[in-house]
Amino acid sequence: MSKKGFTTTILHSDRSKAIEHGALHKPIHTSVAFEYRHSRDIAEVFQGKKSGYTYARQVNPTVTALEDKVTAMEDGVATTCFSTGMAAITAFLFALLKEGDHFIASSFLFGNTNSLFNSLGNFGIDVSFVDITDTAAVAAAFRANTKALFVETIANPCTQIGDLGAIGDLCEQHGVVYIVDNTMTSPYLFRPKAVKASMVVNSLTKCVGGHGDALGGAITETGLFDWRQFDNLIDNYKKGDPRLWGMTQIKKKGLRDTGATLAPQAAHILALGAETLALRQERSSANALSLAQFFEAHPKVNKVYYPGLESHPQHAIAASNYRTFGFLMSIELHDSIDCFDFLDALELVVVSSNLGDNRTLAIPVAHTIFYEMGAARRAEMGIADGTVRLSIGIEDIDDLIADFERALA
């Protein structure tokens, strides 16, 4: 099949390989073990000499079908799926970093990711958190023992954006693995491979699934990093295509050894959700821009954090990198408004902690998902007590504006 558009490719991805009984979707394979009529075959599969299925903690046909979809979406060479997005990030750290290594990360990271990275010191891995919007500060953070750099495409909740292309150039110059978390944009709005990302992380729970009904995460290898220069790889995994050496170690040490397995039922649900990713993203992005303009003009909103607004500090970077500006937005309410009263006044918008759902969701971030960080750290990240994070859905825009207008009143 010749190269097709984004949605066409995802819709017909399963049919690129034979499917049982002519089914249009890859069936849900619930078996944890797989039979081999010839014992030499199973030995060769375990040794990596031929492809096949060994044990469901590591491989499963339904999960493989989802991995193929994600690889196509990210224009990569291989993908490994995990039980959650956090499991995917943990797998990279566990599999590829060791005591004495240095790691660079954005200072605006999502709360759970920040918490995880702060734990790396317990294992002798030094982490530098830098203002990712300051390329000079990023450049100054590299050391002789720096092994990787991690950044999100759009920071959650205050939407800071780094010059991802310039950071990619720095990582290439230093021979450092460049990991880009694409969750807040999704593979439809942005392909990190375009900025020289080595690996791409997606929380499939969010935009890719889109319906808030299944957890999942993924790491995709773009094929751009030269793993022959990475000295943390185990010799046994340096086989075949060098572009896949890092992913092989992640699959063995980060997935198999930790057991962070994506269930086939969840993989099937996420694969179905992926089919409408582009359609949903177009609608939610259009809604988000209209709402951002509404909030920016409203006297009871102090600040609007949305990269689609020309007033956003990194609007030009977002406009040059992303297809649209996405679903994520935060607003800082006027001091006269109690954020809890505002949220309780909403009738259509759902108070919830998820992101990338078809429904518009809202949450008071300082009191919930960023509460453990403490007031000082929240202030550094620009999170005020009156900050409300919004994940904009696909509802009719007039209904959304009416709901927010009523709540603000």
C-alpha cells in the first residue's frame, strides 16, 4: 500500500498484516502463553533469531497491533507499549540509566514525572531541572556524563514550551538521548522526530485513546539516535539493526523485568480510540482556541495559559511546530473568585483529573495534582491557588462558552 494520510493509515493499520477470519480489527488475544510445535522454534524466538511470541508479560498480538499503529503515527521504527504512560517513562530510566549518570529534565514537568525524577538520586543518578524555555540554560546544563534529556511538548498545566528544535541540535552535538513526551500534543499535532528526538513518549490514556476508558503508555524509537555510541547497553542486546538496540534493552529490562505490561483488552480499546484521533483533535483544538479568546477578554480571569493566543510567550514556537495548538489550557481566576465555587457552578464541564478526553474537564491544580510539590515549587512553575486546568473536549462550542460564562457570573 502506498503512503497514505494520517487517519487512513491508522484506520487500515491492522489490515497490513493477516487477521484471523478476515476481521477488520485485530482480535483481543487473552492467552498468556503461545504454543510451538517445534521446540527449536521457541528457542530461536527467545534468543532473538526470529520473531514470535514468548510470554504475554513481554509480547501479545493485540498489543503488537497497537504498537504498529503508534509507530506509524510517530513515523518511527519501533514502539513498546506499557500499562501506563508513567510506566513507559520509568522503563526508559530503569533500562538505560545507571549510577553515576547525569540526566537533564524540564523544570515544568507534570507532577508525577517530576516526583519520579526526584527519586533518581536514590539510585545515584544526578538530575538537573532547567527552564526549558531558556535554550542557553539548557545548553549550560550538559556535562561529560549526561546521558539523556527529557522534555514535554507543552508543559502541564501552564503550557510552557521550549525551542524543541534547538534542544534537539544540542542533544545531537553532545551525543545525548533526546526523549520528548508528546502526550499534550499527540502524534497528530506534532511528530518529535522532526526536531531530532531519539525517542517519543505518549500516554495513550489521553488523546490517543480519547475516551477516558483505558490506561496505556508507549515509547517509540525514531531511528535517529546512534546507539553504537551509548555505553550503557548490554552486549547481549546489541544484535541486528543498531537503531533498535536501545528499544531492545527497554523491552527486556524495562518491560519484561518490571512487568509493566499493557493488558490486551486495554490495547484493543486504545487502538479503536486512535482511529478518530485526528478528528477529535481538530475539534478540541478549535474549541480550545475559541475558549482561550473568550477567557482572555473576560474581566474575572487574570491570566490565560494557551499557546494559541498571540500573548503566549512561546506562541511563535508553537505555531511553527504544531499543526494546531491542542486541547490543554489553564486559567488563573481573579482574586475575588473562589476556584471551588467556580468549579461547583459548572453544569456541563466535568470536574476530573484526566486529560485528552472527549468531554471538557476541569481541576483546581494547586489543591490536587500539584499539591504535594508545596507552595514554593508551585510558585516557580507559575501555579497560583486560583489556577484551574482545563482539558477541552469536543462539545458544541456555544454550550461550553455558556457554561463558563454562567459559572464566572
